Amino acid sequence: MKIAIFGAAGRIGSRIVTEALNRGHHVTAIARKPETYTLIHERLTVARGDIFESQSVEGAVFNHDAVVSAYSPTHGAAPSSIVELVLSLSNGLKQANVKRLVIVGGAGSLEASPGIAVVDTPNFPAEYKPVAEAHREALKAWQNENELDWTVASPSAEIVPGERTGNFRTGTTQLLVDEQGKSHISMEDFAVAILNEVENPQFIKKQFTVGY
């Protein structure tokens, strides 16, 4: 497959790139400043693209089979940018006639218990709340998108660099916790789940989550 990836230089995005290359896919890493992208691979192309400009998105993703957005609001970007990119990204894909899109979402929009989102629980860290609420608003926006075959992939409450085991559980809208009550996933295994969904779609126009 030919897979275009936004946010390819990020902590999660870089692992998605590695996982896709290891599976034999042709990957386009899309960056606003491609000259700063250092990974070199025979099946990797680095392209200039701005996720907030639909024409730029169109040019970057044209002739690809699937697109992954691992965008995160770094370098001073406002959390609201997570919501703002929905329009430009979706329009760009439609203009390029690319239907398949997997978006890295947030854990805060998952349900901690029926009807109660994780972000609304009493102990949710205040410093993460703006980003979590933006991810929830973006999810709502994606749920109104009918033309694209989108999927929002939400990690567990804790996602950190770790081991690629390939052993994890998937769920839908409920936060996954292990037998000790911990909700966690490595970035490497989250990337495995992303590529599994790209290759073998199970959650078209739905949210899913991953955890141990």
C-alpha cells in the first residue's frame, strides 16, 4: 500500500512510519519542513504539506491508498488546532479522491463508565484537559463526516515509548483497563494497531481503542 502520514516526525507518528515500512508499505512522510526530516529508507518519500491547507493536503496525499494523521499540537500550537484541521484534512482527501483515513485521537473522549467521558472524571489532570476536550470536539466533527472512510484510534490513558509486543486488546468507546485497573499501551503497539486497521479495516466511521 501507499500510505501518507501527517505528524510523521512525532513520537507516535515516527513509530507508525517505522511499523508501516517494516510491513513493506510505501510511505510518504508529510512535513511542513521536509528538510528537517532525517529518516532515510528506500520505500520512504518525504513530501512538503500543511495539514491546515486543503490544497496542500490534496497534493501531498494524491495517489495514496490511505492516510494517517498523527498530528499533535506541539511547538506552541493551540489545542483548538486539533478541531480546525478536520475541515482542511477532509476536504483535501476528497479533492485527491482518497477515502481511507485513520486519525490518532485522544483517550479523554473514551468512556470511563457508561455516559461519563474520561476527560470529565474528577481526577483527570487539569494540564491535559484542553487537548483532551479538543480531541473530543474533533471526534464529534468526524462523526458528521459521511464521505470518507475515517477511523479515530484512541490510545489508553497512558501511552509511552516501550516494547512492540503485538499483544493487546482492542475496544470501541470504553477505556480499556488491565486486571490491576491500569489503562496503558506502548507507542510501538499503538502503531501496530494503527497499521492493522489500515490494512484490515474493522472500524470504518467509528472510534476504537487499544490497551493491555
